[in-house]
Amino acid sequence: MALPRISKVFGAVNVGSFRISAMIMGLSETGEMIVLGSGHRASQGIKRGYITDMAAATYAIRDAVERAEKNAGTSVSSVWIGCAGAGLASQIAKVEIEIGGRRIEEEDIEQLLLHARDSIQPDGRMVLHAQPAHYTLDGAHGVANPKGLHAERLGVDVHVMLADGAPVRNLIEAVQNAHLDVESVVAAPIAAGHACLSPEERELGTALIEIGGEVTNVSLYAAGMLLGLKAIPLGAADITDAIASAFGIRRFQAERLKCVAGSAIASPTDHREMIPIGGPGDEAVTTTARGADDKNRIPRAELVSVVTEQLSRLTDEIGKALKEMGFAGARGNQVVLTGGGAELAGIAEFTQSALGRPVRIGKAPTLRGLPEAHATPGFATLSGLCLYAADDPVDIRAIDPTYQETVKPSGSAMVNRIFRAVKEYF
């Protein structure tokens, strides 16, 4: 079946510590999002979400994008970037203006958003997003569009995502060095929430836990927006390292064991099942495992023990983060796991038992053209980046007033205006 005509193309790159993935998605004339091509490769030059080797990271990003372009049969010149590290932090800015009981016009909303923009206090950090989540009329929440309504006071809750400036600039430079323009840097929890959570889940209250290679982002959604965020410097790669250390084997062998035979849930037959350390074709580089039998096999029970010990550390940190963010009682209901670490067998059941809350695995919605290999939790953030870009959310920093000041400035006010103009345009 032929693809419908594509009206707009979006490119996305998710820069993770374990893999770098790229996707090219098209918006058809009928409004359908279609995956044109995707690709990924092992990460290089990135540690815990931070660029540590510019040349290596640039090469890996370019390689991932070229793989996606080859599969899509088209090229992209600009991309949206996913950022999981860089000291992400989330805050809510609340602003109100007086309306006086009259009908709310477009100019009032614009004035409110301009006041909200001026109220943002990044404290020396970089603002990634500043988006109006919802409006309030005389303190009443949940207003999607206040235009045409009457109120004494009009307010807005703005979601602000902050990050450390230097790591984000390094990330942007690595992408630009790969001969790509940067449309925007998007916090990974925002993109993952876009892909994995329904509007109802974001409204009722859901904790989204994105388990990456070396960073786990715990984000809390409620009232339709991201209310809190905490990054934990632990991830799926730490489980791999623990397996490699426990059995004295190579990392690639430990990764294979974790993916093929690892589990977060113990079984009564685990002690009788023996797992070979070497995989097909790697006999020449297979290391003899510590405690293995004469055929270089280990009991599955020992592997599961190492996995669950590391998961216990991670879920303890997740539980502390959720408690700090107030995820309790009626508001603390469902937990959604996503990211590459969420693909471990039995992890949903283990986390549900550890946190005492219902847990499900979050994946990207079914998209036309999405390969089966990329329809997994590990690629949910990548799909979310394209979906987020297509939604084109409002950022209050891009709003310019439609009216012009009629007050003639003089003296120092005129000097300040000239200085600001020179700084902005030159």
C-alpha cells in the first residue's frame, strides 16, 4: 500500500548513555504520523547523560542519523534532541493578572504569558521548556482556553524545565558538528511522557520512570503537566556491570546474559537451570566465569540473585524520589516503567512489589511504519520526540507582544532599550 503524501518531516535524535537512536517521521496530509525510517548504534563519548568525548559523540550521532536516513530514503537537515542528563529539574511558575470581571480577550492572555515569561527565575541555569499547562479563572483550575470567559483574575500555571547550561551546549555542539541544525533540546521525561502516557494518566497522577543505561529519570505527572523530576545516577548498565563483576566475565557477555536469561523474578527451578556464558560465535573470546562448571555454565539462580540485588538498590532510590515529590495517597496511584531497562523480564512485577503500587510497562503508541524492533520501551523516548515536535507546543519565550508601547522613553530608559536591542540583534 502506497504511503500518503507527506506534508512535513521531523527528525529526532535521542542521545543516551547506552545507545544513540535516530528517527525520521512524516506528517501526512491526512494528519497521520508515519515512521519513514529509524536507526541506532552503540553510544560513544557519553557518560551518565553527559558528553565526555566530543569527537566520539559526534561520530556516533552522525552514524545513527545516516542509518535512519538510509532506511527512510530521505535526509534531514535539522533534528530535535532528547536530553536525559544535564541536571534536569522541573518547576511550576504561577502568575495571575487582574481582569476586573470583564470578558477575557486574546490580548489579556498574551499579557499574562508575557508576565509569566518575565517571572521565570532560572538561577543561572538554562531553560529548556516554558510551557503554559493550564489557566485559572479566579483560582479555579483546569481551564484549557479562557478566551471569551469572564473573570476577576486570570492566572496560568507554566511548566518550566531547567538544565545545566554547559552540558546542553556540549550536546548541541556535538549535533551541529555532525552537520545538523538543532530545532530544540527536549528533556527526555517530556518526550517519554508524550509517548507512553495518555492525557487521562497525565491528568489523574502517574509516576513515569525511565530506566536508561546509566541514568533513571523519575518524573511525576498530575493535573496534565510534569510536576516534579528527579534524576538517579543508576541504570541498566549498572546491572550489567554487577553481573560482569560477580562472575569475572566481559561486559558484552554480561549484557547478553542479562538480556537472554536475566530476570527480576526468581523461579523454583532456577537453581537447576545452567546458563552458558558464551554465545553463538564468540567461543574464541569467551572468559571462564567465576564459579562456573566444566562447561563454563552458571546456575540461573545466581544470575537472578545479582540482578535482583541491583534492582533493589534502584527501586529504593525510586521510592525515596517519589516520596520527596509527594507521590502518595490519592494522587500516587499508577507507575509506568519505560526506557531500555524496562525490557528486563519480570521488572514490572518486581517494581510493583517494591513500591506497593500498580506498575505497567510503557511503550510508544502504534505508529505506521514503526519497525517491530523499535516498538519497545527502549525506543519510546525517540518516538515521543517526533510526536512532541509534531504537536508544536507553545513556548512562552517565543511570544512577542502584538502591541507597541506608546510611552516615549527618555534618559536612562532610552539607553537601556538601545542596549537591549543591540544585545538581542547583534
